[in-house]
Amino acid sequence: MAISAVVVDISRLIVHAVTLFSRDFAMLTNQGGIQLVAAESLVVFAGAFIGSRILKKITMRAIQAVVGMMLIVLSIAMGAGIL
């Protein structure tokens, strides 16, 4: 499971890097773009690592409860005209 998350994250990082670096590399280095990509890389791998540990402990009932609450919040927001 963690391997597939890392593969997806690496492909996402490649797309972000190509998009950022194709625009203007000099602007990115002056405005901290390299630090942004480095921070993104660290957060991506930390998220995959932590997610693989937490995923083993989550039950289907917990997922159903979270999805149910999100649907209720979404329906209230749509009914109120926020979304």
C-alpha cells in the first residue's frame, strides 16, 4: 500500500516540478521555488509513511462515519447556497 502511495506521489512531484521549472527557473530560484519543491517532497513522503501506519488501524465503520458526516456538511453547505 505504501509503495503505491509513493509511486503516485513521485508522479505528482514530477508534474509539479516540470510545471514550475518550465515557466521561469530564474524566478523560482529568486522567489524560493526550490525550497517549495523540497518542502513538498518532504511532506509527501511523510504523509505516505504516516498514512501507511494509520491505515492499518482504521476500521470500515470509521470510514463510513467520516463519509457520512462529510455528506451531511456538504448538503448543508449546498442548501445554504455556500457551494
